[in-house]
Amino acid sequence: MKNYVLFLTMLASNFLFSQNKEKISIHSTILNQDREIWLYTPEEMDANEKYDVIVVFDAQYQTFLDLVQSSIPFRDELNYRESIIVGVVSPYVENEYNRNNDLLPMANDTEELKRRSPYIGNADKVIEFMDKELFPNLEKKYALTKNRLAIGHSNGGTLILYSLLKNPALFTDYIAVSPNFAFDKERLVGEFKHFNFDQLKSKKFIFISQANESEATNFKGWDFAFTNIINVLSTKNSSNLVFKHEAYPKESHFSSFPNGMLQGLREYYNNSNSIHQIIDYIEKNNWINSSKINQIGYNLFYDDRIDEGIRILQIGIKKYPNDVNLYDSLGELYFNKKDIKNASKYYKLFGEKVEQSKSTLSQENYKKYKELYHRRMEEIKKM
């Protein structure tokens, strides 16, 4: 039923473009603030589905948040994991508080502290706020998976990687565009040097990018710090770390965000859309039904990964042996692969399952499936 599934796939992609957007307010006792949060949610929430979370920092700048939301459909070609996008707004109070209070921890270096004061030092509380107030609030309202991608630019990138050091369970994946590794005399570089990824309970994906900060006087030491963090993370040799990095020497610190974010999403989805990750996702999430597995199988087929699509449908049949549609879909993928023997095998099983399910199918669906079965067998005869 390729045309039907293609229609559903296109429809699902459109949902990502037409998500609902709303702003909520959460009173934080940890921060002693009322915090504004932007939410992008799928237009039609499926009660049987769980959703990944993508957290975007600096959401007080709408262009950052909206650019991430609109870019995801172009990077997630398989489209099997829908997301809720969370935009964290940093408040501004003149001469008291700005985004850097949220994004930077208290500095150990006296000169760093003096230079940035009073706009510094609340990062630990922001991390605690997300862990104990923001995410629990979202989990009460939405069914969420354990997958949490954090996206931050500049000191926002510094915050998300600092959160990995302080609370590794907070996020699973990190895209840091032009993060500040020079902060506090390369403090994060030193801490990551001694960080043991093997002690983590789950694998981490990290993407970092650099712009032409070396050419700007107000980004002193950023290029050296970036080189140092690459050397540190590239030599970790841990099965719990997938590390990618990129440089954009023709882009400024600010203008590099679109390129860095898009490349980060590409690397992220390439990693999460690997066949091993997909199988792991299906096996760990019991809410995934046969229709979802069928969609994943076809999406792999459309992505020129037909053997992997076949493998997913085989897993689906093992998990849902009485699902009629999976047998037809597997037969169709084999047919497109020119494997007529297996195509015939699964088309025949499709016909048998239709008869076995006659009492539970509506008359309309039974008739539709019977007609489809006969068309399939005619196609086999012509080969």
C-alpha cells in the first residue's frame, strides 16, 4: 500500500510545518522567577504516541526558535520520531539580569568574574530548574520519550555542555553552535578532559561548530579553546560518545547559527536514523504500534534503504504477527527489490491473514484487502 503510506508520510511531514505554538509561564521556586516558555506541539497529538523533546535556548530571540522548528522536516527524512519543541526564554532586567546569568556558571577566575559581573552565575540553578520544574511540568501534560536534544548558540552552547558535566541525565543529545570554551580559562575543556563517558548509563551525541571568532577582538581565545576541546573529545574513545564538529571560517559568530544548527541536525538525525538506533527505538518503546512500524519501513524504502526497510517490517511482523498490512508491505518491498520468491511468499501470507481476520474486519476493509491480494498475485504472475 505504498501510495497510502506515502500520503501518510507527507501528511506527517506537514504536521511539523503546522505545529501549534503557545507561550506558557512557569513559576520557579528554584530561580525565584516566573519563566516564559515557548512550546511547539504537533497539531494533532496522538494519545498512543510519545514525543521527543527538543530544547532551544535564547528563545527570547524568536528567529532562533522558529528557525529550528522550520528546519527539522528538511533534516529528519525518515520522520518517525515526532517532537515537542521547547523554547527557553532568558529574562532581562536592566543592570541586574540578562541571558548570561542563565547561561554561565559562577566563574572561578577573578578577572572573568569581574568582567562579567553582575551578568553571570545562575547556570546551576537553571539546570536544576529544568530538571526539577520544567521537565516534570511538561511530563504531566505530554507523553514524552527519554530523548532530549538541547540546542544552544554561543553561551547557550556553553550551558548545554556544562549541563552534561553537572547533570548528564538532563539531555541525551547536544548541538552547540559557536560555544564559548574560552570561558573561565577554558574551564569546560579541563573538566571534559577528566570526564569519564564510560560511566554514563546511555550514549551521548555531541555536535559543536566554530565560526570566524579568531578574527574578532571580542572573542579572544575562542579559536584556541575550540581546538583544545576537539582534541579532548576526539580522543575519548568511548562507546558512549558520538562526537562531530565543523568549522565555518567565512561566517561570523552570529551568522554561523543557521549553518551550524542545520549541520548539527543533519548529524543528529543521521545518528538517530541508523538502523541500529531505529531497532533500539522500536524495542524500547512498547507504545509503537504496527502502523508506525509500517511507516518506518516505507520511509526507509523511500530513502533508498530498502534492505533496512525489509528488516524493520520483519521485526514488525514478529511483534505484531496478526497485522494484515505488514505482510502486504513486506511483500511490496521484496517485489520492488525484484525478489519475486519472497514477494510471493508474503503476498500469500497477506491473503491468508486477510481470511483469518475476516471476522474482525469491516466488510469494506475485507473487500478492499481481497481485491488488493488478487492484484498483488496478478503482478507476481506477470514477472
